[in-house]
Amino acid sequence: MPRVERGPVEQAVRRDLRAAGQNLRALSGLAASALALAQLLDGNSPLTARDAATVAGELRATLTELGKRKPAATQEDSLAKRRARRAARGA
């Protein structure tokens, strides 16, 4: 199957989704929506300026919602990382 060229907005959204801990092989509904909106903005559909602004707003809202769902690092994780760094320095 030929590789589909991804536009700059879709590439950026994919990076954002990975940074938010999303599995790009098994997308959630919100993540799939974000990619679809990004593809629209990359020119995969003819949009007027007003439509593009609306799509960009929806994309921003979708990414914001995904960011809220990202599991926050727990204090234990942070403490474990500090202990590991300290042990590595002392070894």
C-alpha cells in the first residue's frame, strides 16, 4: 500500500497525541477526531476561511480535552525517578 503524505498540521497533531500518551495504533474517538480535523486543515477538503477557522477551533478544543485526560505523573513516579538518578550518580 503506498504511503500517504501527511500534511504539516497532521504531523504536528500526531506528535501532540504521542506526547499526550495516545496510542496511535488504537486511537480513541477524540484522537481520531483530532486527526480528521487536522487532515481537513491540511487541504484534504476545500474549506473557506470561515470553515478553516471553525475547524481550527474544534481541533484546539479536541486537543485541550485530550490533554485533560492525560494521566498526571504521580508523586511516587517522581520520587522513583529521583531515587534512580541519585543511585546512578552514586554507582
